[in-house]
Amino acid sequence: MDLNFLCGTLCIPRLENVVDHRRARQASLPEKQDLESLVLKWSSDITYSRDERIEKDVLDMLQPHQGLQELTINFYSSTQFPSWVGDPSFSNMVLLSLENCENCTSVPALGLLKSLKDFSITGMSGLQSIGREIYGECCSNPFPSLETLYFKDMPGWKYWHAYGEEQVEVFPRLHKLSILNCSQVLGRLPYYLPSLEELVICESKCLSVSISSFPMLQEEGQDLKLCLPFSLEMLKFIDCESLERPLVLHGLRFLEELHIENVCWRRERMPTLAEHLFFSTRIPGICPPLKCLSSRGKLPAPLRQLVIWDCPELGSIAEAFCNMSPEQIEIKYCGKFACLPEGPNMLSHLQENTMCNCSSILSFPEGGFPATSLRKLYMGWCEKLKALPERLRSLTSLVELDILTRPSIVSFPQVSQRT
């Protein structure tokens, strides 16, 4: 049967059953010119009974036509990839995903794929180092179109060697860089990422030098400035247990979201975070204990969403809301947090307010909520709270009111009788 007319996506599973690589040639993939996406899958049971030499020969025989746009290789057990993976003749390839290739000890030369936009490696536990070979030999402009770079579940990865980027522009269009559950990775990350908008680092516990391994750190007074790309829109620090340098994030004028979770600054180098709060800020658990957000008593005007969890020493977030209109405030498990800031028209745009397990809070700001936009008010297990906010009846947009505490403690505001 002639199947050369196949188009769209082709998935070939159970390739571990091919014991003669010459049979793989019969798939005639180079003849299937209308294929756009190819998925090659072996069994997830990578055992010693599988012959890695045969698997490499099989993959070699499954070379597709050069107009392919997307390639995924899953549970391949050989230590190396054949030479066609990453060959620059695949000039239309925009996506390449290497998934659960546990035995691979090196990555192909991919920097010459001029159209590649999305590249991910997951579950490649045998890889220890990413070196210059990934960029391609004698390439003056590697990865010219790459926008997303994703690494996950690579426990053996230790080093990411630089290309010599001072002379060569690497990743000029990279928008998102993610490094997840790569517990041993050290070394320095790419030197210059002019288009980076989102950086995610999670479960990478050996990053005591990795945050400072962005080599664009410069002395500025008593602090070291983390010179991230000014175009950055999202910055996340998750499960980084040994950060030794303070963060000074001045100049990130496009940053909209800062997420800090389970982060430990050593030597009590905890930064003052108020200067780093942008459109959306989430602080779900910080070590050492965070006591305040602002040393000057003010929060930045652009702040719209503020979420804080598990900061038991936090006493206040600011003295007042000045020239700002937060839309969401969520504070949970902050035992010493006492009250929200005062200020003229302080909460005129507030839509959601959540206070949970804040055992020191006594009352709401004087005058209550002037906002007619408030839609959700949640108070949970704030044992010392004595009264709900004043002017509760004026909250004409309120659709959800949850009070979870002892009924004898909370009193409702008085409402004048109609005449």
C-alpha cells in the first residue's frame, strides 16, 4: 500500500520491537513530503535487554524529509543521536522535543536549525554537560529564531558551558527560559538574552552560584546588581535554598509578575521587596522571615495584585496606599500581620480581598471599603477580628462574603433602619 500521501502528524510507537534496522527503512519517511510533524516513540521500559546500537540504527533509518516542521523523540535509549538530528538541511523545523531519552550523554548540534523556535529536553538523566557542540561548529549566529528553551527532570546535568558569547550573539530572540528539577546544574547561564520575557527556575537547589552566574553582575555601591534583560516580564524563584546575594532589580520596567517561593537568602541578605513589586507579585513563603515589604512605608503605584503566604513575621505591607489602586489582596498564614494600610481612596478598585489565618488582625481600616467594585471578601480564622468593615452595605458589587471564625468574636456593622 502506498502511504506516501500521508500528511499532518505521524506517530510511530513501539519502535523497540524493530530488531532489524533495515525494516525501519521501509517506512519510506523521506518520500512522505506532506508530513508536518513526526513523533517517534519507544517503550518507557528502558531495560538492559534493549540494544542501544540497534535503536540508533533504527532512528538513523527513520530520517524524514527535510521539510519537516516538528519532531518529537520519546524514550530513545541509545547514548547518542544520529547525525541527521539537528542537520541544518531541516531548515523548516520549528519544534524539537527530546523526551525521556534517559541514556543520552550528549545533545545534537542544533544551533544551525535556522527556523527552530521551540526546543525542550525532559528526562535526559544521563546528560551531564551541555557544551559548545549544541551550538554547531563554526556557527556565528546559533539559534537565530529560538523563542522557548525548556529543561526539566535532568538530575545528572551539572554544567552548561558558554559558547564564548562575548563575540557571538546566542539566543537573540529567546523569550522564555525554564529550568525545572535540574538539581545539580551549576555553571553560568547564557551571557546576554536581549529578548527574554520569562525566566522560571524551580527545584534547582544547587543554584547558590547559578543566580549570580548571570555574569552581567556589576558592583553598585554595597549591592550586586542582577542585570537581567530589561524586557523581562515575569521572574520566578522557586525552591532556591541557598541564594547568597541580594536582588536589586532596578530597571526592569516591563516586569509584571514577581513570584518568590521557598527562597532562602543566606547571611540575612534578604532584599527590601517593595522596590521590586510590580503589576502582580506573589510571595508564597520566604526564608528567612520577612518582616516588612517597604522600609519607606510605601508600595509602588503599578502594583495591582499582591499575594503573600506563610510569612509568619510579616507585620505590615506598607503605611499607606498612595497613588495606587490594588485590585487583589490575598494574605494567608501571616500570624503577625495586623492591618491593611490607610490612605485616601486606598481601595477604590479592589475586587478581591482575602485574609486567612492572620491571628493578629483586629479590624479593617477606618472607614471600611469605599470600593463599590469589591466582589469577594473572605475572612478565615482571624481569631482576634472584632468587627467587619464599616459601610458594608455600600458594597453593591459584592457577590461573595465568607466569614470562617468564631461567631461570638465578629460583630456586624449597624445598618440604619429605612423610614
